[in-house]
Amino acid sequence: MVKRFGGTKVLVHFGGGSVKKSGLLSRVEDALKAEEISFVELGGVKPNPRSGLVYEGIELCRKENVDFILAVGGGSVIDSAKAIAAGAVYDGDFWDYYSKGIPVDKALPVATVLTIAAAGSEGSPDSVITHEDGMYKRGASGESFRPKFSILNPELTCTLSAYQSACGVTDIMAHICERYFTNTKEVEVTDRLCEGLLKTMIHEAPRVIADPNNYEARANIMWAGMAAHNNICGVGRGQDWASHGIEHELSALYDCAHGAGLAVIMPHWMEYVMNHDINRFCQFATRVWDVDMDFANPENTAKEGIKRFRKFLSSIGMPVTFAELGAKEEDIPTLVKQSQVSDKNRMGGFVPLDDKDVEKIYRLCCE
Amino acid sequence: MVKRFGGTKVLVHFGGGSVKKSGLLSRVEDALKAEEISFVELGGVKPNPRSGLVYEGIELCRKENVDFILAVGGGSVIDSAKAIAAGAVYDGDFWDYYSKGIPVDKALPVATVLTIAAAGSEGSPDSVITHEDGMYKRGASGESFRPKFSILNPELTCTLSAYQSACGVTDIMAHICERYFTNTKEVEVTDRLCEGLLKTMIHEAPRVIADPNNYEARANIMWAGMAAHNNICGVGRGQDWASHGIEHELSALYDCAHGAGLAVIMPHWMEYVMNHDINRFCQFATRVWDVDMDFANPENTAKEGIKRFRKFLSSIGMPVTFAELGAKEEDIPTLVKQSQVSDKNRMGGFVPLDDKDVEKIYRLCCE
């Protein structure tokens, strides 16, 4: 497959020791050797991947004339690989794409061997990196970021802990919700696809937590993770993404798992914006959470849906408050400042939030 | 876009006069002229596309050194374009792919401007052609058949009649059902995606029939048609496809619309195979058709689901019996013979049917 996409010199990019310990890295490298494809290694990607290693990777690619990047790992490794892929063929600083929102129109081809079902980066045109100079966590996108191929073997995810699995499920559900809450009317296909994936997560998450080796549940979660973020569920509809923006400052500051941060932020964001479109939240409550519609008091239905969502996250071991996450109320001004949100630079397509809104949502998380 | 995929000499392939009358063909050709891409035309594709025009197209491509095929039309035009694309770069008879089931590993690049939401050929690696020598209707597949790009503009489908629209919806629903009825266990993601698309069709079909210019409903049907057949709903699960096989002989013999034939065959096929997996039919009935589960008599639930499916098809103007389709009971032996199904050459992945089963299903359609 690497050859098919023109790869002759590969950068094998990975994270910590787990892919070495499990033997996966050797399997991948043996496969490259068998095809007589030369490669160089770059490990050390951390969760919430950093700019430092990206710069290192770019330099390595240039020095070694790398023409293909193979990411072996989860979303962090893949996002880091994408950043290197863009930087290696860009004259300026790769961070331009992330800080200025320039669409990525040129990058080395990237492919993935996925080990965590969560980020959906294996099928998406997106990448998120934290710049160590200021700890800003920002995203970049572009079709050249979409992997040429991704190997999704559910067996590789069976070694994940219950906590890692739950973080992944939360991230997947968040990717769906960011698309689900939209101002675009009459988007029945994508609504139904979103709802189907959410219901699958509700069904499968407790099963992998009860039995980490449940192959079928792992497989369903892995495929849902791809479908949740390759945008098949987002075509032709406005999307929100404020919760992701608000969360990014948490994982940038506390280095917590992105999924855990989302579990805290997303239900509080829902409560905060609920009145913007109570009918949509009723649809969410009735179709996804099987809440009986209270036609006399629709807001009760909407609230009950959010309550069940939070209860579900809690039941799979996710934190749902600042205290449970280990975040501090006194850091809120810093978090708001880091987000760079203001009256002019709002965040969120469903309800555009300013800095005051963001602060209020962080405060709701402390109650 | 044509240039991006290396097209320098294009075959513009289309059907009858409607794309001329509507001005669509001129718009497409003007766009090619504006990019200074030269092209040749080949019109005349009929529903249930035939081998004769395919041979003509192959010859034209070779003579004119065509390196890209642009299909402007519905599934028939696209399927014909794919057959030409394969034949133009194949030393033997293009029909080898269709008669012998050889995977199509080489073809000219094909792209589409879609005018009918139905076949899903705009996103699929499949093509179905009827050979005039014997009127055999057969399919071929291969990744090189997947269009390089497809332009899906719902406005182009607003001129379809209620009957054409209903045939399209039926075909879309059939593509989902062929994947839904599977022996693979624990395929929750794809089950839910299938159910979501089916529910969307139930919601949207009556709306386009009531108002052909309902843009939102047209858009949802168009996007569902793509998702129903690009295999996002079929990943990792066995599939059936007997109903399509059984139907193909109807449209080959009577030249009826494929969707209309499916409306007759599919519910009868369901009744015939129901007992193979009553639970799956109960899931179909409860999740898609909102049937209350009869726990004491599950088969009642299953039957009620099929009944509602047939009633729905009837309500959108589809034939549901041989008589309504204009098919004749006395032709059944011919139909069975043409299908080339036997005890050794069975049809269907969910329940492998032999010639006697196929005959019984045709007979059920006459009751």
C-alpha cells in the first residue's frame, strides 16, 4: 500500500513504548522491509502532541528525503504526523497553518495504523497541535491531511484501559454532537446517521469496559470513530465545535485527556445553549436517550436528555465536573484568555460564544 | 476537477434528450470548453443500459484517445460509462468482467454529474449492464470503477416525476436492505446507519411526491442514495443481494424500472426468508417501522414490519405484485432460467437460494 501511494522513503512516527512492547512497531517495520522500502523512525509523541517534536520531524524528513509518513498510534501520533507532513513541504513555519487557519493544500502523503478509537484523525482532514511557545492548542485542516489509507484492526485496541476506552468513546460522541447541533434545517439523513452512531456508543461502551477483549464491541467503536469524524455525518450542515475549543484549553493547561475534558465541558455547554433551539435538544433527548416527550414542557425533555448524557458519561468513568477532572476554578481567567475568544472572535457555529459565555460555561462546570 | 485527475480528452456520456432540454449538457460542455479540455459526445444510454452502446463507446474512446469519462445522468449512464472505461483499456471483451465476475482492476477514470438519486453508482465501485446477446443482466465491480468525483446537485433531481422519484427511493431502500439482512453478528454501527437511512427515506419520499421542488427532501434523498451504496453501511458484514439478482431478470425481460421491480420482489423475498432469522426481522420491524414488539409471538412482529414496508411502497406509487408491474406468471420458468441460478450456483449471502427458491419467490409475487 505504501508503494501504491508512491512511498519510497518512509518516516515511521509513533508515541511511547506501548507499540514497541506490543510488537506492533516491529510488525509494521518488518512489513516495510519485506517490500524493500527504507524508513526512519521518530517516536516520542505525547498525548496533546507538541510543536517541538513536529519541528524535529520536519527536519528529519528534509534530511532523509522522506516522501511518505506512516503514523502508528492514536490521534496524537496521527495529528503530529500530519503536521510534519505539511511542514516538510512548506517554506515557512508549519504553525502558520494552525495559527492562521490557512487550509492545508500541500503535504506529504500520510497513512495510519490505528491503535486507539477516538480522535477520528485516521479518516479526517484535521490535525490539532499544541505550540510549546505559549501552550496554544490549535487545529489545521485540508484535504491533503486526509490519510491515504488507515489500517483499523480492533484487536489493537483491546489493550486499552477502561479509562482510555471511555475517553475515546467520549471523544467520538463529541465529534457527533459538534455536528448534530446545527442551525441548518431539514438535515434528516445526517441527523439519523448521528443518532445511530450515538446509540451505538451507548450500547457498546459499557461492553468494552466490562470486557476489554470484546472484539465485536471494539470493532463497532472503531468503525464509529471513523464515521463520526470523516464528515459523512456532517455533510451539508453547519457545525458547532465550541465545546472542542473550550476543552482544548483544559487539555493544554492540565495535559488531561481530551475525552475527559470533553465529558466535563459538553453537557454544560448543552445546558448553556439549550434555549437557542429547544426542539433540537428534544430530538436529541427522545431519539438518542429514549426520553418520553413532555409536550406540555419541552424544556423538561431537553434537560432530561442532557442529564442522561451526563449520567452515561459518569457511568463509564468519565469526570463531569472541574473538581473530578482536577481543574481549578481560579484558573478560569487564564483558560478564557488562552482561548483568545472575544466579542469579535467568537467560537461556535450553532451559538457563537464570546469570552463572557465561555467563562460562564467554565463556571457551570464548577457547580 | 477533470484536469486534477489527469483528463485531457473527455468522453461526455449521457442518456436521452432530457439533459439537452434542461440545458445541463451545455453547462457541462461549456465548463469543459472554459478549461480548454477537448471532448467527444456519446448519448443514447437507455434505462437498463445495453452492451451495444458500450462497444460503441469503447471504439470511440480508442479512436479519439479519450483518457477520462464524464457521465451526465443517472445510474444507467454511469454504469454504461464504467463499462466503457473498463473496456477501453482491456485487451479482451469488456463482458468478461460481467460474465465471469473478474474484479475490475483497470479502467479509465470516471466522474459523474448526477441527475437521479437512486442507483448509488455515483459513489460505488459497481456497474450493471444487460448484454443484448441473450439479454443477460450482470454486474461487475472493482475499485477502479469508483468515480473520481461526483457532483450531487439536488436541484437537478427536481424535474423527476413522482414515479421516477419513487423508483429511486425504492432502489435506495433496497441497497440498504441488501446489506441489512446479514448473518454477521454484532454489527451495531452499520445496523444503526442502515436504520437511520431507511427512516429518512420513509420521511422524505412522501414529501418529494407531494412537492417535487422540495429542495431539502431532494437533498436528503440524494445524499442517502450515496450513503446507501458507497458501502459505509456495509463494512465488515455479510450482505445478501438475492433480491437484486431476482429483480434483474424482470427488468431485463420487461425493461421495467429497476426500482419498480425491486418493490415487487423485496417484500416477497423477506416473507420467504423471514424464518431464517426472525430476530433480525423483528429488529427491522421495531426500529425502522415502529412496530410494537410482540414478545409472545415474534413472527407477528416480523410480519407486521414487512407488511408496513409493502404498504409504504404502495403508498408512494410502486407496484407490489406481478400484476401491478405488468409481469406474467407464465414467464416464470424463463425468468428462473435466465437467472442461471441452480443448486450449485446459489444466490444470496443471507439465505443462499437455489432455482426452486427463486421460482417460489416469483410465484409469491403473483398471489
